[in-house]
Amino acid sequence: MTNLPPALADRLSEYAHANRDRLASIIADLVRIPSENKPPRGSEDGCQQYVAGFLRRLGFDPVVFRPDEVPGAADHPFFWPGRDYKGRPNVCATRTGLGGGGRSLVLSGHIDTVPAGTQPWTKDPFGGQIEGGRLYGRGAVDMKGGIGIGLFALEAMNELKISTRASLLFETVVDEEFGGCNGTLAARLYGNNADAAIILEPSFLRVCPAQRGGRTVHLTMDSPGGVLTEGMFPKGVSGSLRDFLASVEKFAEERRAAAIVHPLYASCPDPVPVSITKISTGPWGMGEPMTVPEQCQIEMYWQTMPGETDAEINEGFASWLNRLPHKPRVEWPIRPLPGSAMDASHPLVTVLAGAAEAQLGSRPRIAGIEGPCDLWVFHEFGIPAVLWGPKGGNIHAADEYLDLDSAVDASATLLRFICEWCEAAG
């Protein structure tokens, strides 16, 4: 449980619940400013200017900088090349502690979202509409909800006139989606570091000290197509595609056999899933000529465990690929993201879990999050870091939404944790 004085804990909880509409308003503001990431470019600047202005109104002096402007960033082995950072700044700010106790903390979140996409939405993807306790829009839960929770917490500390002995840092970074993470790397190299970090991803009110890794590959198959030829009717790529899809389950079986399951994923029914995420043989509809397709493009995605090495993962994929009857062309469009985990007995985990239990009335699950993110960058820099955030749905899909009740609970828990970890002084 928590060591926070009961009177202070009650004040924080009451504030979060009484100001639910204010929290929703901050998140809706962020959702209404598009910040889509479309590699190699992105449109995060409008949202970042909103964040910087919000921080200035709270008395912060935020720093705004492009990831590629940080000395050493572009030459760092973790930096993924080929991204354009014009109009794509990070924002960092520090609430300096009084000294004499506590441990410093970074609240971190990525401001970029995946595109709204071409799937049909029933809500405006940039409307921030609230209906039935849900706030809809692209990025509502991944992860403008979390960023709004962080900003709300900073505002609450000001409104309640609570100081901390250790410093509290806040950052919003660009280019996390599509395996970016250069924004997170640049913030670490810039020096926006602390004794620990909470990344405000949608953890569904779980404390997540681990992430799975991810691999994305684009495969292209070619074969003569058309409809009319002199002689045999063209086969196109249908046979190659059929054989490929039939062999995917074999790769999945080999992944399950080879990967050592991390304890934080022991309850997952499939700890290392393999998926086909896109298949395209060309444009669809009666406005297109009927032909046997001569090319097929496939996007394949699979996840990895903390502790697996690149060499092991790559060797398994290459071995499977080389056994296919038809060899596709291979392209790696984004960086390979590693799995990563920290010790679940670390005080960061136990203190946050205690704050959540005190606020929610039951012990939160401590588990690895299902997908990759930028948690690994913090761990690589030796910074204890976990994921904590609200619930939601349709992440990366149409009608993405944030559960507002869970956002209030996540906010109240975060306030409790900050006051304990950084040691409230008033």
C-alpha cells in the first residue's frame, strides 16, 4: 500500500474526480489537433505548440528542439535514419524540486499518432467527441489520453499548491509510431533524465515493466499475369501466395518453440504472435480491369520476447524464408524493436502498484504490455521505466476511443504516486 498521508491522498483523489471535465477537455484539445506520423514525415508541430503553451501557463520554461539537432543523436547506434524532422520538435520541461528527499521522475509520452487511415469512421477522427463515457478520435487512447493525464497532473499540483522535494520532469516526444523512437532517444541524449520514468501509454490500468519486441517485413512476389496469353492461362501470383500463407503457421510454431517466455508474459496464450497485417494485389473495384494479378505485396509482423537477441530472431526468420518454395523479395521498412523488461520487484513497480491499489481498491496486474513501444530506450540508458495509463479500444483502428472513467482513475493514481515518489513537501 501507500505511505501517503491520508488527508493528502483524499485531496488528490477528490481533485481528480471533481475535475473530470477538465481532464476530458485537455485530452479533447489534443485529439482535435492532428499529429499524424506518415514516415518519413509527420505533423506533430501543432500539438507540440499546444503542449509548450500549456506548460508555460503553468509557469514552466519548456525547451523545444528537433531530435536531429541534439548533439550525437544522428550518429547514435539507436538512431533510425531516413526520417524528416522539419516541424517535428520534442518538448521537455522540469518542475524543480525543493531538495532534501524524494526521487526524481520523468513523465513521458509520444505526441504522434498513426494516420486516421482509410477505414470508415463513424466519429470524426479529429473531433474529440464524448459519448457514453468514451472520448473518440485518432490518438484518444494511443496516447493523447496519457499525455492529457500527465498535463492534468502538473496542473493539479499547481492548483493544490503541492511542491515536491525531488524534481518532476515532463516530455512529449515525436516519431514513436512506425518504429521511430528517435524522439525518445534524443530526449535521453539531451539530458531529460531522472531516477525513474513513467511512460503514459494505455496500459489498461496495469503496471507494465516490460514490452514485447516487434519485427515488420514487406514481401513482394512476382509472376506473369493478365488474362489472355498465347497458350496457357496465366497463373499469376495466386499459387505463390497460397503456398506462402500455408507456411506462415509453420513459422509461428517455430517461433513459439524457440522463444523463451519471459515471466511477465507467462499468462499470454501466444507470447510471440505472428500476423499477416496487409495483403495487396492491386486496386479493388469495377473501375479496375479484371486481371490475374502479377504482383502481390505482403506485410508480415511478429513479436519477440525480452532477452531474445537480434541474431536469434533473424536466424529463425531466414531459415524459414529459405525453405519457402517461392522466394519473395524482402524489405525492412522500419527498425527492429527489441523486447525489454526491468525487475518487477523494483521500487518503481511496487510503489506505483501500491498507489494504484490504494486508489482503485484492488491490486493492479503487473504484466508486460502486448506490443512494442519506446520503453526499451529508457532501459538501454539504465533508467527504470514502466508503462501506466488508461483503458480504451480500437487502437490503430477506426473509432479509436478512450475510457474516461479509467482516465480519471489513472490520473488520481499518478498524482498519488508523484507525491510519494518525489516526496510531497506541502
